[in-house]
Amino acid sequence: MCLADLMIMADKVVDGGPWTGCAVMFLQSLCPDVNLLSLYKDQQGKFLIFKVIKLTLIDSAGGLGGYEILKVHDADPFLGVEVKFVDVTVCRQFVESYSSGAVRQSLSQHACRLLALSQEFTLETQLKASTHTLDHCLEKPELCLQHIHLSQPERLRDEEIDHLEQQLQNQALGPAPQFPAIIQEESPVPSNCFKFQNRVFEDRMLTAADVQGFSNGVGRQWKSVGRALGKSCRALKSPAIDNLAYEYEREGLYEQAYQLLSRFVQAEGRAAKLSRLVKALEDCKLTSLAESILDMQPQE
């Protein structure tokens, strides 16, 4: 069946209604010490694996909208992730990210960080729409989109996914005491805190939200921040930053900045603290971006 026939069939499916489609991504760890199925069956592991998947979709689909996870299921030896798309542009971006290897890279990076792995996480992936294995036609993205469009979701979102989404949202909001708190300037700064613009903030490890906020706001200054971080991070010493600029030139400034800070987090582990990023931003005179990441209003 040719692409034109598929497009005619797809038009008949929705009869002029909104664009929808469904794809299932299958994941299998290639690391002997990491079993995704076993982790997902554990209550704490389930949330961490779901968070890895969610963050990867945010990275590869360009945000939070245009799709939803319907179900994560046992497809031994794979872990299956069923995703419903409701926006063809978002779906196209996901397919392009999957084709380029960005989805697998994002899965690996988030898994390494959230699961606290000491080695690089490698995995095998497959992408299917109904009976079609899309890995066989990734060089034809429009054909992939049509297969996804013709594969209409057969179920509503699983209650377990509703619970995990709520858990993720609660974690993102966090309890009130965890928000940056003003401490009297005269007081000594505690060892687990740092001072910025005469305010004292609790120090912590960088989060995915920090990385995303930095990548969205730093623009062309990402190299300057990288050099500032490189003063105390061997992984960002010359020529690492120039290599990143060359390797991700086609992907644009956001991806270059994202990869820079991701490399910092991977290399420094628990030492990849918020205070170090804020100090680097301050050194580069990017105080407004630091204020944004700290969720504070600029000082009058």
C-alpha cells in the first residue's frame, strides 16, 4: 500500500475530526544489573521509571502537550509504553527525535541520573503502531505518521498512570518548606545553603526542571556558563565545550545548552549542586536567569 493510499485511509478514519494516533515504544535494558520490568514492578522503582519515560517524552516531543501516556505494561522482555498523540506536529517531532537517536539518548541520561547508576545505561528500543514496526521505515517520517494515525487508541488512560502523573505533579510542586526561604542577612550561612543577592537558599542537586529552565533561557551564553562551570569540572575542560557546540550545532541552542548541563550533572553526580550553577550564571552576569531558576523576583 502506497503512502497516498494510507493518507486517504487516514482521512476516512477521523472524518475531519482532530488528529489522533497511537504508538507503543518498547524498552529493554542492555545492562545486566538493570531490569526495567523488575524495577517497574517495585513501587518506588515504578515511579522512577515512569519519571524517566515522562521526562524523555517532554524532551523529545517538545513539552507537555499534544500527547499522553495511556499505559505502561509488561511485554517481556520489553517494557511497553503506549502513547496517544493528539497533535500531528508533536507526533512528528517525536518521530524525528526517535529516528535521530535523541529519544534513546534522553532515556539513557535520565535513567543514569534518577536510578543513580555508576555506568552508562544502554537499552534497546522498538517503536510500533498496530502491527507496523516503525523502526523499519524511519527514513520515511510521513509514512510513520500515517501508521500512527491509523492506529487509533483502544483504551482510556490507565488508572495507574493517573496516579503516577499525580505523584509526579506533587513532587514537582514540592512541600512549602522546600521553596527558597529568606534568612536574615546577619545570620551565618548554614553549610547546606548558599547566598545569592543577600538571600540564603537551600542548596540541592540540580533537577530536570533546572536543566530545562537553563536550556530555555541561556541562549548563546551557554558556552560562557560552560567555561565558568569548567573551572571546577574536568568534564567541561577544553575542548569539551567546543565539541558539544559542533556535535549539536544542527539541533540548536536549546539542545547545546541541555547537553552541556546534562554532562555536568553526569560528571559531578551528587556534587552537581544548584549553588554551582547559580555562581556560574552570576559570573557570566546572567542574574535574571538565576533568579528565574530560583523562582524569585528580581531585587528592586
